[in-house]
Amino acid sequence: MQDPLVYLNGELTPISEARIPVLDRGFIFGDGVYEVIPMYARKLFRAKQHMARLARSLAAIGIPNPHDEEGWLALAGKVAAAHPADDQLIYMQVTRGVAKRAHAFPKDVTPTIFIMTNPLSLPSAQALKDGVACVSMEDKRWLNCHIKSTSLLGNVLAAQHAAEHDAVEAIQFRDGYLTEASASNVWVVKNGKLLAPPKDNLILEGIRYGLIEELCVAAGGIPFESRRITREEVFAADEVLLSSASKEVLPVISIDGKTVGAGVPGPVLRALHAAYQQAKAG
């Protein structure tokens, strides 16, 4: 199998040869941020929104943005062009850089920039038809979840909790209210209305968050409300959905072994999925 090319600090290099110093603060502290952009038919999807979120994350932790939007997209295009798949998932990462180990920000340090891509793997037709199982857990992560940080240990532990229970995702609650899953936003449908947790520091605002608000309009005017959602409301929902760059919009048919709604993907999921496919094509 051909060794894929990645971008690291100004050069395209085979991934097996890509190296960073052990004192890179991303390695030592998880001091960095990342972004993931899907590409359909070699066209980046909602690239402007992804670039805006990357800029917000960098600003939130005080790393100067190494490139403007045009520069980032040119680099992403260069990496994508070196890979054969038409549909890709492009990963961008920026760390504060290499410095002597000390917790406070070092001065005059150059950020480390890394970009790679993989073929985009989407949910199977069976998963969309039958839905997926999830588990619930308490959200034990830090209070800056709106930053797309490389410090993902909390998410890793949540994902492992799901894996140990043969579930696709771990749906998390903080003080009895829905936040998000380990790597997805979570949506609740009740009486035809789509509900979402508020966009605050307790969730990462997925790019699909804004998109799904738009898709509600495109799908014929599905009512939408952003507010705090209780655990009880989640378990009493007619439908529960997951969304992310790689999951797109995915139906949940059980949580903790308890059936969601009728136990099959519902009409809101079907309408949003159809509208999503149209958005991709357009």
C-alpha cells in the first residue's frame, strides 16, 4: 500500500517519515487545536464555516493563526490532490510549537502545522435504515468544550465507554442536562420539533449545527428550538439523532438498551437526511 503524503511545517512528506520533536507542546500538553473537513467529489464541504471555527479555536487559546482562509484551503487542496479518493476527510492540526517544557506560553515560538487526509467513510445503508445503539454517561470533561482542542482524553474515555457497551456513541449529560456525544452533536425530536442543546461552552458547535438549522427550513419547515434539554426529555423523545462530519445525520434507536420512540428511524431523520444529500450535491 502506498505511503500517503501529509503536510508538515511547509513540506509534503510520506506519513511514515513525518516527525515532530518530542518537546512539541502538542505532544507534551495537548496544547493545540484541530479541524476536520469533509470533501465530496473533491469539493470541500462548508469550508468557510470550518475555517471560521479553526480561527475561533486558535484565538481562544492564544495561538496566532498561521494562515488566512485562502492559505489554509490551498494547503488542504494540495494534500487532497495527492490522494486518489474523491471523497475525503481532511484533518488539520495546529500546536503552539516546540519549546522547553513549562506550562505557561513560551515566547517567540513557531506553531507546528500538520495536515493529513483519509478516505471518507460514511454510515452504512444498514445503519441509516435500522438506526444505531448508544449509551449514556455523565459528562466529565472540562468546561471549554467549545474549543476544538487536541486535548481529547475526556472524549476518548467516553468513546471507550461506548465501545465497551457495543454502542456507536456515548451520549453525555452534565447536571442532568444533555450536552453532546463523544464525537457528535445530539438532537432530540418531540412532536415534530427538533431540539438542540444551546451553543455554549459545554458543547463543540458542530458545523452541522448551523447546517441542520438550514436543513430544517429546506425540509419543509421543521420547527427548531435551541434550549437546555433534560435527561428525561431525551429518554422520552420520539427520535434522537447524531450528527458529525463523518456520521452526517444518523438515527439512534436505543439508549442504555431502552428503545427510542418507535425503535425505528423517524420522519424527521428521513427528511433531514434527504435534505443533507441535496446540500452535498449542491
